[in-house]
Amino acid sequence: MRKSRLIGFLIAILLGAAGGMFLGWQYLPSQVSTTRLQDLRADYQADFVLMVAEVYTTDGNIDHAVKLLEKLNPENPLRAVQQGLLTGQQMGFEPWEMRFMADLETAIRGHLGQGDAP
Amino acid sequence: MSEKRGHLYLFTGLLIGLLMGVLIAMMLPVHHVDTHPSLLDSADKDLYRSLIARAYLVEVDNGRARARLDLLEDVSAEDALVAQAQQLLAAGGSELESRALALLVAGLRQGVAQITPLPSKLVNPTSEPAEIKTPTDSPIEPTIPPTQEAVSTLAATITPHPTNTPQPTEGASYKLVDKSEVCEVDQPGSLIQVYVYNRADRPVAGVRIEISITDGGMETFYTGLYPEVSPGYADYQMTEGMSYNLRVGFGGQLIQNLSIPRCTAGDGSIFAGSIKLVFKKAD
């Protein structure tokens, strides 16, 4: 009998903890965030890529552009631009916006020595 | 008797668990995926903000910059930009970035863009976007359909409103038109207060001000970080016993030997004052 009460007590704590965590995350979430740029939704990432492409058109600094794009994809910044292009196409970005991103993609290919193959 | 107590211990366990759960949720850092810019950590928010400012110099689209800044959900986007620019300058960060932040603040506060879009430096920009290569071997699709909010942000069209004045362009030179001592007993400190105007007497934001100490050392700051005073205002805190040289814009007039003025109060006591310098774009 005492064992079953102990088990019941522990289950009640676990259930309470689950409910408490749900309520806490819903209504009292931690103010400390570890969310990074790479966790952004695809459409926001595409807009980030566009901004990087715009900056690149004015300063021509490919190292800086790559460094920024590594925030979206640390292993493969080129992939970040390609994903931005795809999302941009799906979302109907303006032609000039697509051109900026395409120019950036070409420049990064050259910079990383990846030729025409993605 | 023991059967009656049964329900109470379950309730106690539930309550303990609930408190533990809430505490854990409040203490554990949150990590979101496929998320919104407002949930970024502070370092990435700063990076996002500075990129918005840099992109603003290209597009000169106040509406789009505002829409992007709104995604960060700062209490006041302008205050956040000003704070970031000041932190950047204090830390000796990128001048271009702090200038972009200052210009964006000025643009947002005044409601109309007052800068000329930066020209493209691309060597071989493609003239037509006819063929845009995209990878086809493993298409990537956004996992969550974009919301209307995101669509409206991204679909904003470029609507630059460049005007001829004021134009804080590189190479603009400014001439000192007025220099005076400011003697106010309750002033917060001894400042070099700089006001910069264009030829049409309109304040100009984003103008570079270079200040150097006579025996070495130099600092740079920009107008526009105190739009509540004036878009063309900037100030610098002087230190007792130091002498400063100041130049506004690139190749502008060098103002030498600036130091804290001595002011006399009504009761005859001496206190440290400030200096007010007014510059106007040279003809």
C-alpha cells in the first residue's frame, strides 16, 4: 500500500511538473534566449540573405558577406543563399531582389571555388 | 482513515510538480526553431539591426526599414538603434555601421529619406534577371508557410525618396559659422556641442565628426544620435585639463584648442561650461 502511494505521489509530481513547464513556457518564459539567426523561419532567412546581398552590392566585400551568411548556415554559406533564392522565388521577390541574391551567389561560388556545381 | 488521506498526497505531489515545472520553465533558456526575429538572442538582434541599417543605405526605403525593425519588436526601434550606435562607437566599432544606424534613426524620425542611395560597386552586375540559377538537385522548402505579416514585409517595393538636401555625402566640407560658450549651472557636464546644417539651414544627420587630443588619440562620432535635440546635433564630453581639435566632415575646417570654458555663476563662483559650435556646409 505504501509503495503504491509513493508511486502515485511521484506520478503526481511528474504530471504537475509537465503542467507547470507548459504553463511557464506559455505565460512566463525565460527572458534568456538562445535562438540564433539560423533558427529563423525560411522567409525571414531569405530577407536576411537579401539584405546581405544589398550590402554586398555596395561594398563588394565578399568576406564580410560570407561571414554574415555563416550565421544562417555555418557549414555552407552558399547553401544559405541558394535557400534564400528558392524562398524568394516562392514568395515572389522582386526581380531586382532576385538579381542581387543571384549575383551574391555567383560571387560566393567564385570565392569558395565551387564553380557551377552547387 | 488512510483512504481519506490518499487524495491529499496526490494533490500535494501535483502542486510540488507544478511549482517545479514553472521554475524550470522560467530558468531554462528558450531555444526556438523556425521562428520570428523578435525571439533572437541580443547579439543576433544587434547584427540584424545593423544589417537593416546597411540595407537602408542601399534602398533608402523608410517603410521597408521600419517594417524590418518592427520584426524585432523593440520597445522603441529608434532608441534601440541609437543605443546600438552609441555602444558601437564607444567600443571603437565600424564607423560605417554606426553611421548607417545614425542615418536610419534620422530617416525614421523625420519620416522621409534624406540620403542618396549608395551606388552599386559590382563590377559586372547582370542587366537582366532572365536566368537565375537555383539548385535543383535537392530543393529546399520552407517548413512553415509564410505568414501574411512576413509577406507584407518582404513584398515591400523599393520607393526611394532621395532629396537634394541635406546630403551627408562623403567629402562634404563644413565651415564653422558660430562658436559660443554655454554657461548653465545645472548642465550635465562639459560638452562640445556640435550642430551641423546644410546650405539651406536644415540640420544634417550622419555627418562624421573627428575629434583629436592635442597630444595624440582620435575619436569619431556622428550627428543624428540625439534626434530629440536636433537631427544635426552631436556632442562630446570634455575632460578637465585636456585640449581638443575638431573637424566636421571630410576635409572640413579644423577647429583647434577647444577646452572647458570657465563660467561665473551669479554668486561669483566659477564652474565648468560647455562649448557650442555651429557648422554650415561650405559653398
